[in-house]
Amino acid sequence: MHRAIKTFLLAAALSIFPVLSHSQDDLRISEMSKLDLGYMQQQRDLIGTLVASEYGRRFQQVKPNDLELLQRILDDELVGPDQTRELQAMGVVMGDLLANELDLHWVIYEDRLGRSRALRYRETDAYLFPMTMIARRHEAGNTESVEDIYARAEAAMRSAMPPLPYH
């Protein structure tokens, strides 16, 4: 019964959020290359420069501060739905917060659909794709708050994490 409930909750979360668990046959996970790490830093710098110039503030890896700044960017329409690069940069910032809070790490996720930057929980098959979480919603006209996107991503990942053994 417990397994059935857990399976249902994971299926519900997967239908809402991109937390994936794939067959190992069509999936390749690798560490980020220097090029990937450089690109991610460029993304952080891009959105960080925007926040500094518009608000005189910076991202601090502090959830309330950073989520508020990300929301403000959208509310003030500093980034439009056609600015995919900037929207994905916002996803990097949100992903860094998720990584810190949930003990996740950035990896390269390659499957038959392509290559993506993802967050992974330890060495499990639980993944999040935060770079596109804000972008896809905003591009489609969805006005879900950044805080709600974050909360749903966190909940989806927590439900996908295996329970820790008792000590």
C-alpha cells in the first residue's frame, strides 16, 4: 500500500515537474566539462549584472533574497518571454538554490532527446531541470510565481529521493 501511494505521488509529481528517472539504456550522465561550467557562470553573470544594474542588489545564494529578485525581474518585465537565454539564466540561479538546499549537484544529462544541464540527487536517478522551469512557463504565458515553481520543484525532488537509512 505504501509503495502504491509513493508511486502515485511520484507519477503526479512527474506529470507536473521534470524530475526524471530513465532507463539506463538510453541515458548518459556525465560531469560538467570546463566549457559547461564556464557557460553556467556566464549565465549567472548575465542575470547578476541585470539585477545589479536595475536594482543595485545581487544574488546571494539566500533563498528569500534570490527568489524575490527573480520574481521582481518578471514582475517588472525586465526579461520578456522571447528572452530564452535570460530566462534560462534565471533557472540557473534557482537551480543553485535547489542544489544547496537539497544536496544536489549539476550534471550533464544526455538521452535520445538531447543534452541538458540537470540537477541530480547523489548517485540516484532523480533529476531536476531548473534551467527551463522558469523559461518554459514564462514563454507560454504562465504567470506562476517563482516561489511556487521553486516549492513545486523542491517537493517533486523530495518525493523522488530515496529514504535515508536509519543510523
